Amino acid sequence: MSARRHTIIAFTTIIALTGMFSVRRVVADSSGASVTRADGSSTQISALTRWLATGEQHTCVVLDDGTLKCFGSNSVGQIGSGGMVALGDSAAEMGDALVAVRLGTGRTVRAVSAGALHTCALLDDASVKCFGEGAKGRLGSGAEDDLGRSSASMGDALLPVDLGAGRTALSLATGGAHTCAVLDNASVKCWGDNGDGQLGLGDTAARGDAAGEMGDALATVDLGWPSGVTTRAIAAGDVHTCALSSAGSIKCWGSGANGRLGSGDEDSRGDEPGEMGASLAVVSLGTGRRAVALTAGGQHTCALLDNAAVVCWG
């Protein structure tokens, strides 16, 4: 391998095969970087790319100046171009011709996460803005309207997600039709589809699809971490969610089909009262092992351990 070529291998390489969701920080120097596909081929990306996220059929990148550019399918406004035309299927649509997503006057982007048909951006002021399909409240707008299908719905007109009085976001994750954020007080809030308990609220009712469900009215996810332990990261699959604690433990909830929760069964968690908090068991990672990173695919979950091993389940 050339010393000038850095290969970025997505932590859940299965996304290259399934087209599911991923968020990845990209580290590159002046030589640029490449993203390796499952077939071994690679695509060169700018050395100025800071963050890369792939949805079901669209891709978004955060550039070094904090602008966000997205391309791919745009049937419901998920690339935030203010239209519904796919971008990137013609060379003439890329490069300088690809216009940055408008997220408000003076706003820049710290990170981006792409769900199946929606996209959420963490902005420089630690607010979150989401666009694309609005069904089931995944955009957290208090309605089910799609946002991003017209230019009038973007920019300053696109309101930030109400996370509660005084609350801001540290990180976020988008699943198939739900979204979660780790807040500045280390609590976790999730909204959107909840048919399998993926919001972790002890029921199956969607949140964020009607007025009055967001802000302080949206309960935090009870993870039952021991005293002094907080949530470090969150990952969202199609219909399940996992959290990584500061102690290196992992808890997962939502659909348990095919073992994606790592619970040793296929039961769902978080869809009924009494299943969260201390009742939600940690995933067994092996004797003495701790997780340092976490990611979720459509129906599986992977963790990077403290000994540099990767374990996956689902």
C-alpha cells in the first residue's frame, strides 16, 4: 500500500452489501483518503472531508469548512437539496456543481447521520436539524410532513429539533425510521417509529409525529447505568438501538429478531413497561472485555473492544 493512501474501512462493512445506515468520522491528510467497497475497489474522496454518512440510497459528507453535501436518491427530500431530483447520477452534478445543504444563516455542521429515508445534522451550535421523510415522526418536527422536498422548507425555515429547555446534542444516530441523540447532560432521547420499542420508552407509540410530543415532554431513555456511568455513544439499526456507556458496557433495545440485541434470545426489549433501566441487561462481551466503539447495521450490531477485537451479533 502506498504511504500516501489511507484506506477507510467502514466499521460495519456489511453496509456496503445491504445499503443500510452508517455514520463514520473520516480522517484524511493532504494526500486524501479512499473508501473501500466490499468488492475491493475504492473511491477517492477529498482530504477535506470530515464526516461521512450513508443512508439506504443516499450519502452525505461534512467538509472541512462545515458545509454539508448530500447525493443519491431524493424521493422524499433526504439529500436536502430543496427538490426531489436524485443527484450524483451524472458527473455534471458533482464537484462544485453540488450545492451545499442549507441549514440556516451562519450555521455549519459538526456531524451528520443518515437513516433509510431521512438525514439529521448536528450543527455548530449543538442543535439538530432533520430532513427527508417525516412519517412516524422521525424528523422530530411534531408532524409527519416530509421536509427538504422544496427550498422553502430548508435554511432558516427548517427548525431545530426541540430537545428540551436548555438541552443541546453531543451526538446523534439515525435508524430505519427513528432518531436518537445523546444530550449535553449525557441523557438519551429518541423519537420516530417505535413499533418494536426502539425508542426505549416502554411502549410502541411513535414520538415526534404530533404536536406536544417533543421538548420536555419527550422522556429520556432509562438505561439504568450504575452511579457515575454515563452514555458515551448511541447506534441505531433498522428497528433497534444500542448505547455504549463510559464504562465500556453496551445495552440494546427494540426488535430482538435474529439476535440483534445480543440478549441470547429474540425477544424485543423496550416495548413494554419494566423492560428498561436496571432490568435491561448489558451485552456479554467476554470476560474482562470493554467496548470502545459501537455501530449498528439494519439487523446486526458490532462493537470494537478494548483489545482491538471486533465482535458482531444479529
